Amino acid sequence: MNETRHRVTLTVNGVVREATVPGRRLLSDCLRHDLGLTGTHVGCEHGVCGACTVLLDGEPVRSCLTLAVTVDGHEITTVEGLARDGEPSPVQRAFAECHALQCGFCTPGFLCTLTAFLRDNPAPTEEEALEAVAGNLCRCTGYQNILKAVHRAAELQAEEGGA
Amino acid sequence: MKPPPFEYHGPVTLGEALDVLAEVGPDGKVLAGGQSLIPLLNMRLAAPAHLVDVNRVPGLDGIEAGPAGVRVGALARHAAVERSPRAAAVQPLLRQALRLVAHPVIRNRGTVVGSLVHADPAAELPAVLALLGGSVRLASRGGEREIPAARFFTGPMESALRPGELAVSAFFPALPARSGTAFHEVARRHGDYAMAGVAAAVTLDEDFTIAAARVACVSVGPVPVVVDVTAACGRRPASSVPWDAVADAVRERIEPEGDIHATADYRRHLTGVLAVRALRDAAGAARGEES
């Protein structure tokens, strides 16, 4: 079948990127296959696991539940875009320090989700941190170290802000 | 899992959207937030020939809160309605229910009107609309019609929406003075669909006796089940209501089915327990207490 293809322009991690995709191309596949950004991981492909979470105009969304054509003209931030000047972001550093990942498959989704969460809520309570990670599945860590990392990232972010 | 092929339409005005929907008729499906539709496409449980993406249509993302209630536009995301202080002031049940809808990341994209049209009997928002006696406004090339909740939900995942129509907004009425609401549910995992859930609204008289009380139950029938428990509560203050009898009155009115998540009996039991919790909290809120 000859599918109609659509030209989409996305600003991904600050860089304007173009792709020509069929209407059914998921944003997750557009990022990985069309743009070669394989940092975004694809787990369940029906919105349950959260591995594919990216930032759409700064807000975390499931890229597997978003069509690339729908977000034509919008800004996307993937895990590849979280570091600043080659330095890992506070959330990334906290994950490394707290051993908040083992196999790492779910990590890009956690990092994107938490980057937005800590931007909006820089000093979360334990309960708020739990709610923030509840939509992302991790099969290795048991979440305890991920929760530690949320609070550590908040500290690192506060130190950076104060510096 | 990838969506099956479809013809994509990206209208940029409401008129254009309605023209496309009229043209494609029963082969068309509207895409707004996509948080229910795209999983169905990915799992190939739905395969519409035409997808009409309304995300570029201006003017559909409104959240208008007035003394009569809250009107929510087709593109108002769950998160925007949840965070709206004016919506919460006029109809607190919206925020109480939205906090139970999936996860924050899903709520960033999913829409309130989309949840209503999806008409999942396990979902929170259809129960809210049914409990409050709200309505959904449907637009087509021929004009608009406003369908009350009692006639909007027609079966599991089925609504009164006809081919060629777009649900442009939904209206959630405010409650009278001295009213309170609450929503309680039990799910296997946080953010999952509830095994049972109950939205409650209670209105008190000037002497704080119960003047009206009703609940809407999720996951226990083909559509949200609204039960008026005013008579079961009696004209008493909440502190002396025979709550066990109220729970039984609710249990008698529902017909839950069993599945791998819960037996029918367990769902019936849970619904009674949750109804009492929600009604007591709603009565407390009606007296101006924090729940």
C-alpha cells in the first residue's frame, strides 16, 4: 500500500530536524528510526511503561502515544538533550550517584519525567516523589534508589541554582 | 506494535474538521489526546480508515468556569483542568477525579472530553459527568446538539456520538450551596483502571441533615451506574446515617462482572465500602470540612 507521507519539522534538543513520515509514525519511532536518536527507549508501546517519555514543549508525554505528524512544528527534548555543555544534568548525576539504574532500559523515561517534575517542584515531599515516578516501570532497581535519586537531584539542582 | 495505516487529516479550523468528518462518516475517528485511541491503534484493536487530528483546531482548549458550572473544551488536557483553580472552585469533583486518572504524564496529553467519548465504564470522568447530570456538546456540519449524560453513555465504549460528529465540549454543572463531593477508588496498582470506584455528591439542609445524596459507580456495569441514596440516608446528619444500609442499597443496584482482576462479589463488596467512604467525605466537604 502506498501511504501518503507527511513532511514534519521538529525542533529536537534545540536542533531543527525534518522527516517525511506516514501519518501512523509514532513519535518514538520517528525519533529513533527517522532521526537516529535511539536514546528514547520503546518498551510496551501502549503507554504503560513510560520508557519512551520525552518532553513535548517542556512537558513529559509518552512518545509511543503521540503521532509525529501531530507534533509538527513543536519542540521535543529527549534524553540526549538533557546534558548541558557535555555535563550531565543534576537528574542524570543523581541517578549515577545513587545507583538508580541497573540495566538502564527504563532510565531515559525516568530522566525526562523527573527533569520536568523537579523543574515544577524543586523540593518534593516523599509522597510527591513517589507519585512522580509511579507512571514509569523499572524491573531492576525496586525503585528505592530511584526515589533517593529524586531527592539527590533536587539537592544538586538547588546547589547549581545557588552557585 | 504499530498503528495500522490510515489516511491522516489535520484540519486547522472547526469548519474544516466538521467537513472532513462529514466526508469520511463512519470510517473516521477523531484524534485529540490519543491516550486511549493510540493504544487501541497500536494493539490493532481499532483500524479507522481516516484519522481526523483536531489538535490544530483553535478555540477548543477552553476551560470556562462560571456560577452554573464548568465547560471544558475538546482540547483541554486533563492536567490543565486538574490545575485550574477556577474549575476546582466551581466543581471540586473534577480535580478529585482527575487525580485518579492514570499518571501525570498521561494527563499532560489526554483530554477530558476524549475520556467521555471513549466511554470506558471503568474510567472516572464518565462517572463524574453522570453523577453531576452534565452534558456533552456534539457538533456536525448540520449544527450542534447537547446530549445529557444519561443519554450520552449507551454501552461499554459506546456513546451517542454519531458518525460525522465532533464532541466540542462537555459541561459539568455546579452543585447547590452546602454540597460536597468526593471520589474514592481501589486499583491493583496506582494509576491502573479501578476495580471499583465511587464518586459521591451530598447536599445538606440548613440544619446539616442530608437533603440529597447520590453516587456514581465505575467498573460495575456497562455504563456508569448512578444510585440516588437520599432515601437510604434519611433526613439525618451524616453522623447518624445507617451507613451499612446505604452500602447495601448501592450494592443492590449494581451488576458487576468478574474478570482476572476481581470477582463480581469482590467488586460488589468494594463498591459498597467505597460508596460509604465517598459519601461521608462528601458530607464532610458539604459542611466545609477538609477531607
